[in-house]
Amino acid sequence: MFDDLLGGLLTVLRPEYLTYSFLGVLLGQIVGVMPGIGALTAIALLLPATFYLDPTASLIMLAGIYYGSNYGGAIASILLRLPGTPASVVTCIEGYPLAQAGRAGLALFTTAVASFVGSILGTILLILAAIPMAAFALRFGAPEYAALVLLGLLAASLISSGSQLRGVAMVLLGLILGLVGSDVNTGFYRFVVVPTLADGISLIAVAMGLFGVAEIIRNIGQPRPAGLLQPVTLRSMLPRREELREIVPPILRGSGVGSAFGALPGTGAAIASFMAYAVEKRVARRPGTFGKGALPGLAAPEAANNAASQTGFIPTLSLGIPGDALMALMLGALIINGIVPGPNLVSDQPGLFWGVIASFLVGNLILLIINLPLIQLWVRLISIPYWIIYPAVLLFVCVGVYSFRNSVTDVYTTILFGFIGYAMILMRFEAAPLLLGFILGPMLEENFRRAMLIHRGDLTIFVTRPISAVLVACCVALIAYALWSSLKKR
Amino acid sequence: MTARSGIWRRLRAMDASGVGGAALVVTGLGVAHVASGYPVGTMMRMGPGFAPLVLGLALAVCGAAIMVAAVLPRREEELPDRGPIRWRAMLCVLGALAVFGLLLNPAGLVPASFATVAVAMLAEARLRPVAIVVYATLASGFAWLVFLRLLGLPLSAFGW
């Protein structure tokens, strides 16, 4: 395994791959810093471009955007209380008070170090867990895959920061949208209102509409909080010794929490950061300081969302089941390049697998290097007015959506989903569960139908096969927990 | 925040939940209705209509539950304010996409880019026409450079 990793490192250190890794993390850092454009939009935009790259380079670059955005997301959260990414919402709670107290430098240092340590620990876990997981997954049959996808969807809808009922509704809507097109088993056309839809609704159009376009509409004309854009000097970043001692245990706890939630299919970086904050608040010696700039409450969530971003690759790479919407887009990049994700990926494509994992180590190092010393540049980036950014992003959306399948219909589909996405924002429905349902839907249906066909329509096989029984038990436990917690609230 | 604005906020949020739930009920029933025309099959050999029928009905039930929950009293903290509906931004941004789709094939990438960016910029009320024309010109030049010259996408710069 060590040799494989070394081989992966040698791959990544080749100039071309190093360039793609650098481009990826740089773009991630930029979209993370700028509120109003997320990593999801950036990845969806670049997905058509991966046609022209080899799969390893594609995945290295897209993954770089993903974890890079976590570093950048903290900056606008701390300085302006504007979360650049969903995962950095929690960062505002403790980071902004610190900035108001003139300690922005310390807050930025803490998040950068926490992000780096979280990422590296998450990557180590990924290295240790991915191969055994893939070997284990080779024993999976259709019932196990169906149960696992179901567990992921339940986790995505029930473990969320919003309403659980709404989460379930969005997953169902996503599953339905995923059905559009010709049925894999029979070739029967379902809901094909225009001929282009025979291949299904374009993933890019859905992702761009729900996230990119809807976010732009929401952000236009929104007053930005007046600048606390004080100059941040490198000197102000250095922590005192007791402050350093204060942030080390939270970083480790946050990495643990984040790693666990990242590895679970259906939950990603955003939820991990919320959970890590909750844990920190509970174990804190001085809970009264929380909300007023407590360093542990800043360090733990940042470590958690980065760790989760890395361990999120465990189900993605070893099972072929994406943990969240971003992972699903990355799987899309593999599928575009003709690589079938699944437990065989590790043995079929060792170069890709180890190259991508090694790129995490390199990419995070690059991020740590470009993050703090260039802080002035990132701060200036935040102050670019939105009217300069959004028309250009919109143009990229148009060209990206169109060129994915050379289809004008997909551009109109994007309009529809932009409208739906904005309506969902107004009505407080979350878009992430919808997208996950849309992507996992075909996988769920195919495996469920296959399981029923093989086992003669007998539903009990889901509880008589041991692995599937454990997964079903997890589903039941999750539902029971959700019911219990919502009854307790009333 | 005055008490009055609090009440208004609450009413509007409830209203939105009700509308959202109703939309889901209609969507779910519509999907189930269409799917009932497809071959449903048996448990062992499921037809293409099986999944949409089940999912459509489940969505309708969920939507109904959301409507019920919207009427029940809730705690204030569950109603984050999403701000006013930005009609102008919505129309301009979605219109910009429509303009791109309509112009791309007849007119070509450069005019389509110009129009898209210009329409999108109308969303910001305070921008002056000169700024819009200048920025849209720059953006269409940039589109030509990046998408056609650098990436070599199979698109024509000018359609006529």
C-alpha cells in the first residue's frame, strides 16, 4: 500500500498533474472566498471540459475545487459574516466576533491550520479504509446496493439542518426527476415530453439551475454587510502559546467527527461542521464564551468540514456511491470518461485511484501555502462588486450547459430548474437532497428491480441476507431517531 | 423588528410552505397519474411504471404533510427570513439564459454572449447603459477568445 501511495505521489508530481492540482485548488480557494459562487457551480462548469482531459487529471482538478473551497469559505465568513460555502456557515458564529474584536488574523490562522490538519487526517483515514472497504463491497449483491443507496438517501434527508419532512420530499422529487428518459430495463420512454429527454434530464442543467442560477438570483441586489475589511497582517496571525494549546484538542475532535460524517453516504461537509460545533459546545469548559469568539468553536468545525471532504471519497471511490451532490458530480466526471465507479475501481484503475489520493496531500499543502501569505489578495477578491462577477458566471453557465450535450433544450431546462431552485430558496426547501435523489435514483431502481427479479419478488431477502439486514437496521434506526427527535421538539 | 413586521413575516412564510406543499401534491399526483398509464408489472418483474407510481404517491403524501405542518403553530426560530422576492433579478437572469438559447444557433456565440450579459446586467437597477454595453462587449470578446480560440468548442462566432 505504501508503494502504491508513493507511486501515486510520483504521478501527481509530474508537471501536468501538478498543474491541474494547482489550478483546482486555486479555483476552489477563489470560489470559496467569493460569496455567491459555490464549489458545486464551479465543478458543474468544468464538467464539460473534462471531456478533453484524462480521467485522473479531471478528478484531481475537480477534487481540488471541492476541498479548496473549504479553505476559501472561511475567509469571507470571518471577515464579513458571509459564508462562501454551506460548510462555512458555522465558521461565522465564532469567526466574525473574533474579527470584530480585531483578531481576524488569529481567526484566519486557526481556520487554515484546522483545515489543513483535518484534511490530512481525513486523507489518512481514506488511505486506510478505501481498500478494505472496496474488498468488502465485492461481496455486495443487488439487495445490498439497493439498501445502501436507501440508507444514503435517508441520511441526506433526515440528518440535515432543516426540516426532515421537507428533506424527504426533496429526495422523492429528485428520485422522480431521475426517472425521466428511457427505462434501463425495458427501453420504455418515461415522461419524455421532448425528444432530447430520452437520455434523461441533463445532470449539469439540474445542478446549474438549482445551485448556480438560483444562487445568483438570490444574491443580486443583496446588500453586503459593510466592510470590516481591515488589513490583516501576517504578524497578527500568530497565536500565543495558550491559544495554540486551546485549539489543538478541538481540531482533533473535529477531525474525528468530520471523518465519520464524511464517510457515511448521504452526509457531507456541511452537516459535519454543524455536528462538530455541537460537540465542542457540549464538551467546552467555558460554554459561555461560545458565540462570542470561542476558538474551539471555530477550529473544530473547520477541521470537520475538511476531514469530511476527504473521507467523502471513501464511499465514492470504493463503492461508487456518492456521499453528497458534489461527489456525485465527480462521479459524473468519471462516467463521462468511460470509467465505471464501483468496488473494482481500485484494482482496475490503480493509477487513477492512488494518483487522486496522493493529490489530496499535495493539494492541501499548496492550499496552506497560498492561503495565509496571500491573505491580502483574497481579501481584495471579496470586495469585487457582484455585478462584475455574476454576468460572467451566467455566461459560463450557458456555454457549459449547452456544450455538455450540444443541446439548446438543456439551456431551457436550466431556466426551469433555476426557477424551481429560486422558488425552493424562498420556500425554504433544500436543493442538495433533491440533487442526490436525482443522481442515486437510477441506481436505486435498477438494483431494487434486479434484487426482486433474482429473488422472485420476495421482499424478505432484504432482512435475511446479513449485510443487507445490517443496512436495513441502520435505515430503521435513522427513521426512529428522526421521529423521536421531531416528537420531542413539539 | 416591530411586532407587526414579525407577524407579516410569519404569515408570508406559512403561505410559502402551503404553496410549496400544494405544488408537491399536484406534482406527485400528476406523476402517479401519468405512470398509471405505463406498464406497472408485478413485484417480481417490475415494469417501467412501478417506481414512478409509488414515488409520485409518496411525494403527494409528503406534500400534504407539509401543508398540514404549515398550519400548525411553530416556533419563531424555524422561520429564517429569505428576504423579499426579487422579481426583477429573477426575470433578468432567467431571461438572459433564454436569450442565449434563442440566439446561439441563428446568430452565433458572440452576439448571444453580448445579449446574455446585457440582459443579465439589467437585473441591477443602478447600472448605467454605458457600463452595460462596455461590459457586454468585453464579455463577448472574452467568450470568443476562451471558448472558440482556446478551448475550440464546436460553435460558430457569427451565425450569419
